Amino acid sequence: METIWGPALDAEVAYRQELVRAAVRGTDLGWRWRRRRR
């Protein structure tokens, strides 16, 4: 993707993934969601 939004979207996606990981780490949904996805 060679657009202005490429890097910005990448950074935002990474940031949101980190937030989700941190929020979900200590909950039941955490391991269930992880297992379901991978």
C-alpha cells in the first residue's frame, strides 16, 4: 500500500492489537479467543 494512510493504519492496527492483548490477557475471553483464532 503506497498511500499516505499506509503507515498510519499499520501503526493504529498494531496499537489496537496491543490494547486488546493487554485487556484480554487476564480474562477467560483471552485464551478462548486466542485458541479460536490460532
